[in-house]
Amino acid sequence: MPKDTFFNLNEEKQKRIFEAAVQEFSTRRFSDASINQIIKNAGIPKGSFYQYFTDKQDIYLYMAEKISEEIHKILGDQEAADPNTSFFETIMQRAEGTLKVGSIRPEYTKIGALTVIDNSEFMLQLLRVSNHKYAEIIERDKQAGLIKPEIDSEVVIKMMYIFVFNEYLYSGLDKTRYLQKVEAAIQILKQGIA
Amino acid sequence: MPKDTFFNLNEEKQKRIFEAAVQEFSTRRFSDASINQIIKNAGIPKGSFYQYFTDKQDIYLYMAEKISEEIHKILGDQEAADPNTSFFETIMQRAEGTLKVGSIRPEYTKIGALTVIDNSEFMLQLLRVSNHKYAEIIERDKQAGLIKPEIDSEVVIKMMYIFVFNEYLYSGLDKTRYLQKVEAAIQILKQGIA
DNA sequence: TGACAATATGACCACGTGGTCATATGATGT
DNA sequence: ACATCATATGACCACGTGGTCATATTGTCA
């Protein structure tokens, strides 16, 4: 959590700092990102940064939180948590959501992709939280008879999750390609390749 | 390619430097690895390093080449290129090979895993080469009717390749778990989960 | 022995990092 | 007008990085 001094700043300055963080964390993965770069982008002195945040994790988490809020606004009803959405649908919705967010704020999806790629302890922890949600969905699908009960959900999530984000990095701006690849991956997961 | 001065060194010193590189590159991914650390491990002065190698890539490629030779020796007949080995068998063999190599020289497999995780341009290039081999195998399997012809091989490789190495990092020393997970992944690929 | 080339060496450079701290500035209440 | 307190600021620190270079050491051949 940023310190009080940060929240006492006027909106404009808070925004500037937030954007500077987005700029940096969407370019380099967390462990490579540089505070010096952030303050340069934001146009604030070094000392001020530490007046506002305790360290790199602090500003990262703040940024992530704000982004998360914004994404929920962008996606709105589209992701309205229908408790009956299957794993496959969830993944597909997620990919479409990624594209939608990406068309408005491409940096946000880049941040997501870099998170998956990074393998620092801090990032792994964040990933575990989100993986947990998918595990629940898969379990529910097993109950519903949509997914074979003997399937190892951990494996499925890893194969899919890593893929979806990695592919986004490679596909870049080519949206059609991206959706095609994700769809192909889902099809493979569903039916197998043999 | 290392310079002549390196190959003029006596075996013992060459070995020491090689081991120092292994030690470093098995601990940190390429972009994070430090030349300073390597020379410290090897017990050679900074100047000497640049007398032997042009830069970090130079020593990395040299090390990779030597490791590759050694692995071929370790695996020997086990990987005797039977041109009829299917994609699934290849992956499984590969996983078993990884374990075998890992039990003798765990550092080598760690280097492999870190390579996959790194996403620097240099590393991506190396990956492309190895991916190409898998693509060929899949195409052959399609011809043989083992794999559905409409499958996007690129997607399959990505899902599998990333998974196999990533899982190795997580499973750590637990060999049984590793083989189980890989087998589960193959099963999923084969039959699908729906 | 002397001369010359190959090699060894570590001090040094410029740069970048995360983080600290003494001081300057500005706002607020008396 | 004054004192107090929150905030702003950038010089500075210790450390790490990749890379260079003048000098010292060694080996080789005449």
C-alpha cells in the first residue's frame, strides 16, 4: 500500500505516476523493471518516490489493483460471473477479454503476459492465486460431467494458462491470429489430437 | 566460438571455466547471468575472460555445445534416432531423458528450463531451432494417421514444450511426480479432457 | 643471453541499480 | 510574524554490471 503522502497528491500527479509505472512494467518484467525509469517517466525526484512508496513491489501492487478495477469496468457485463460458465467458455471469454482490453489499453495485457513469464517468487505467488480460481471451475465441470473426472486439473491449467498469455506476446497485434490459436488450443484440449 | 587462447589452455583450466559457466547459467537465466560471477567461480581474472571469449553469448554457446555432446553420450542408444518414433513417444523419451540427465548432472536440465523461461531475442532464436524438429515429427505423424491432419502443430508444440520444462522446474527433485505430470499432459493431448 | 611475441592480470571506466538522508520549501495554525 | 510540521528534493552511497587497457609475466626461438 502506498503511503498517505501519495494519496494526498492531486489526481493529476497520481495519474502521472501510475502511467509511468504502467509504461515501465509493460516493457520489462517485474524483476527487470527499474524505479529510476519510473521516476524519469513520471518526472518526479528519487526522494519523492520513496516518500510515496516503500519499494518496487509496493507500486506494482498498487498499479495492479488499479488496473484490475479498470478492466472490470471495461469488460463490465461481459464477464458477469455466471456460475455456470464452463472452463472452456471461461478461457475463451478470457482471451476475448484480453483482446478487448488490449485494443483499449495494450499495455495492460502486456503486463499480464510479462507476469506469467517472470518467475520471481513474488510473481509466482500472484499466479497461484489466480490459478486457484481456474481449478475450482474445472472441478465444477467435472461434477457436471463436462470434463473427465480423472483429469489432473493442475496440468490443464498450466498448459492453457501459460499458452494463452505466451501466445499473446507472440501474436502481437494480429487479433485474428490470436483468437485462432487460442481456439485451436481449446479444441486440442477438448478432443485431443490423436 | 572461443578464441584460440582458450583452446591453448590446459584441460584442467578449460574444465574449470566450463564448470563455472554451468554453475552460473544453471542458477540464473541468460540475461541475468553475470560474467563477474563466472570468473569468480572459475578463479580467473576479468582480463583473462575477455582473452578467451568475446562476450557472454560466446561462452554460453560454447557451454551449450559441450553439454549437448555430453548429453548425447549419456543418453546413447536410448535416443537412437528411430525415424518412426511418434511425437508422443518422443516427448515421453525426452522427459525420461531429462530425468536421466538430471540425475547425473542436474545443472544441465536446469539450464534447459531456464532457457525456455528466458525470453530474450537470443534465447528465442535458439528455441526456434529446436521447435522446428518437433514440427517435422508432428507432420510425419499426420501422414501416418497418428495425429488429426487439421491440428495446428505450432500450438501443440508450444503447449507441450513449455509445459515439459516448466514442470521440471516445479517438480524439482520429485521424479515420480514429474513423470506423472508429463504423462498426464500427454494423455490430455491425445484424448482431450472433454 | 637477449629479443620478441603471446598471454595474464587487475585496476579502472562509465553506467545502472535500489535505497538513504540532510536540507530546502511550503502550508497551517497561533 | 512566528513556529511547527508535512512534504519535496537531489546529492550521495554501496554495489553490481559489461567491457577496456596499460603493464607485468611467461614462453619461444636465435
